[in-house]
Amino acid sequence: MPHTITANNGTGTTTPAAIEGYNPSRESRNIIYDLLDGSIAVVYVAPRPRSGTLKMLYRNQADAFAAYNLHASPTAFTLSSTDLPAIGMSYVLDGALDIDVDAEMGLWWVSVGFQEV
């Protein structure tokens, strides 16, 4: 499979049929001071690692719920992709963990809020 997600504690692996959404952002950590003369001073700090939402497509309920339950594990995860190598990362669950179904098509989506570590 082109996309593989592995729990770093050894509890399992999931292989979504597709990555349907990947919406990362990197939050600035610069410190900005307003000076008395009206100017500003900046302390430059590297931005935080990527965070956002990862949306994965599954073709059946069993695989979708296995991925959903895997992401509820208290561990970090490693994402690797042969199709999209730039999205590879280690991450932890941060925010919402959702599951959704398109009953007509029989497709399932698992969305994971992530923080790269």
C-alpha cells in the first residue's frame, strides 16, 4: 500500500486506501515586543512542527474502526507514503478523532487531529 501508519508502541498498523485530506500548518513562535519609541523588537524562534488534520479513506467498516481505535492508543504514530513522501512524519493525536461514513458508496473516513513530534 502506498500509505502506512504504524503505532510506535507496536500495537498495530493501518493502511488507508487514500489520504483524502492533509492540512498542516506551522505556528510561529517568534516573540515580538512593542518598544517605547513605537518600533518593535523580535526574538526569532523556529516555528512549531506541523499540526493539522489528516483525513484517511477506508473501503470497509472494519478497517476504518481498526484505524479509529488504533489512533486512540496512547502512543506516537509514524506515517510513511510512497505516493506522497513529503507528508511522512511521526505524530501524536492532538484534537479530534472522527469517523464518518458515506452509506451510499460504502466508504469510510477517519480524521485525525495531529501534532508532529
